[in-house]
Amino acid sequence: MGKSIGWLNRLSLKKSSSKLDDDLSPKIPLSPDADVAEFHQEFAQFGAGCFCGVEIAFQRVLGVTKTEVGYSQGHLHNPTYRDVCEGDTGHVEVVRVQFDPKVISYEALLEVFWACHDPTILNRQGQDVGTQYRSGLYYYNEEQEKVANGSKMNRQKALKDKIVTEVLPAKKFYRAEAYHQQYLAKGGRFGFRQSAAKGCKAPIRCHG
């Protein structure tokens, strides 16, 4: 069913001959993320494998005021989870983090990012394989870009293998389906609720 839906969506895009589709369809999903963070807050996007485990890692961080999981960097408008899992939409599973820079810095969030996955593995984390699981830092402004690249260089010095993390502008964020949001905190696949409390150090079990 998922493959049929994805195939029909792509076929529809390919066969569209209207000038409106030709002019707009490629630009909508690749445009910058136009959503606005709350007052005195900032956004950051992180791709580090399956977004469920990455999200709860950031939920636990003091100064992070909101997390959402979704899809970004792809070429299909309004992708579903099934579309993304097919691996040919170009999307990456991301966590969009809203944070208070007076409480936690972007640099500190990057430390969480590096710690929660292996940035030297291309398109795979654990048993999750595919381009949607690639490692990526997606910045919202020039300062984040500068800090992200500097942090990547510093991290590389501590690692033998080459870091494959991409550093790119944050593109349009497509919020994932409701059941994916705060997935592990809600119980995950097996109903095992994991704590998202600030400062929690309990090991994260990726599939709940």
C-alpha cells in the first residue's frame, strides 16, 4: 500500500505538464523553513538516524522548549512516512528543536547531537538503513552555520574515521504524523514509556 501511494505521488508529479506545477512544485519543499519560533526562542534542525530516539535526547535538555519530528531536505511536497521510507524522495528524518538561547547555546545542542549517533556512518544508524537516516545539521542563520562547521571540524579531530555529516540550510519542515511525535515518551512500539524529564540520564531504548 505504501509503495503504491508513493509511486502514484511521484507519477503525478512527473506527468504534470501545467506551467504552475513546473514553476512551483520543485520550489515548495526545497524552500527555507518559513515557520517562526516563539518569542526569544530559536529553531535548529538535526538529522541523526531514526528521529524517535533523537527527539527524546533533546527533550531531556534544559532550555529546549519544544521538539517536533518530521521530514526535510527532500523534493516531494507533503511527504508521508511511507513515502520517505521508500528512500527516493530525498528527505531526511529530522528533529526540529526550539530552544531558549539564554538557557542553552546552540554549541551545547551540538554536543547532544554528536553524542546521540555515529556521524561517521553514511546513511545508516544501527539497524536503520537508508538516505533518510543520514547525519545532518541544518542551520537557520549564518551564526548557526559558522558554529556547526566549527563544531564538525573539532569533532573530526577526536575521530579516526571521516565524519559524513552534511551541514546545509534548514529547508521546509514537514511535520511527521501525530503518532511519531514524542513517540518514546508515549510508550513506543511496546508501550514502554521512557522519561523525557529534563536532565534524565537513563539509557534511550530506540524502539521503546
